[in-house]
Amino acid sequence: MSYKFTPDTFFNFSKISFGDLFGKVKFTWEILPLIEGYILFQFKNKKVMPNHKKNKNIFVGKGTYVAKSAVIKEPSIIGENSYIEEGCLIRENCIIGDNVHIGHGVEIKNSVILNNTAIAHLNYVGDSIIGNNVNISGGAIIANFRLDKHTVLVNTGKEKIDTGLEKFGAVVGDGTIIGVNSVINPGTILGKNCVIFPLTSVSGIYKDNEKIKK
């Protein structure tokens, strides 16, 4: 297998406070089942403290804005100086980094979003790992579930790696731009600084700096 799927292939962790979540996994997507336990460990061991007693497993960092109509479900951790806009739904098991902008009507579930990333508006991000300085334009969807209900495969072109996960969206490397109304299909792997043009349906594996058109 010529592809590397380790986290350091896709992400710079030098300014990430939760980089230890990625540990020594061989495949980046292997962290997805670990997110909930990792978050709960942070609260149990007082690595982070809850913001409100009624939300014992939700942390929102200093300087972060959360709109009144946004919903954050536990357990979740949101970093500093981020924006969670009107009508957002941050579902269970999400870790969102610093300086992240989550726009109107975005839904995120069981995912990790690294620093300085923007998810514009009316997006869905399911069971995915999104890098630093990523831009996900309006209406773009990261799907996480196969229509045939089989476990998600990562297709290298020469072989298909069974992730063992019923739900897995994508790995999106640092600096990647995803255009308006694109669809990222389950098991997609995007390297650093890729550009996906608007209205593109994307599957498979793409190395750094690739431009992907429909």
C-alpha cells in the first residue's frame, strides 16, 4: 500500500490542544470511535471544566460566541475565539478547535474540526476529521453513510480498505477548499491544499494540492 493515512500526513498539530487524541493510530479515521471517550476523559480528569452545571459535559472556550438559537449537545468541546452562528446544531461527540467559524444552519456530528477553519452555512459534516485552515463553502455536504448500509470503504484504486465503520465521512487535510454545493461521499480522503470546484461529487483519495472538478 503506497498511501499513508496517518494523521501527520494531513494535519499540523503544533497548535492543537487535543492532538493527543490522534495518538499513534495507523489510519486517521480510527479516532472517530474514540472521540466520546476522549471528551469524557477530559471532563472527568478536569482537563477542561464545564461551562454550566446543567450541561456537565459541554465546554466552550474563552472568547467564543454561541448564538441563542444554536444547539450544542453533550459531550462536546469548543475552543477559544470561535463562532457558532444562528441555527447551528452541534451534535454529540464533537471537538471544535480555536478560531473556527460555524455558519448559519450547519449540522456537525461526531467530528473533529481543527483550528482556523470555516464551515460557511447550510452544511452537514458527519463523522469526519477536518483540518486547519479549511474552507467548506455554502451548501457543501460531507456524507457519512452508504446507501447499501455496508461499512465504509476507502478505495485506493488498487485495493479497498474496510474501515469497519458504518458511518465515516471524510478526512480533509489542512488548507483544503471545498466549493459551493459539493458532495463529499463516504470514505473520501483529501490531502492538504486540495481545491474542490462547486457542484462536484467527490469520492476516493486525493493527494496534496489536487484540483477536483466534476
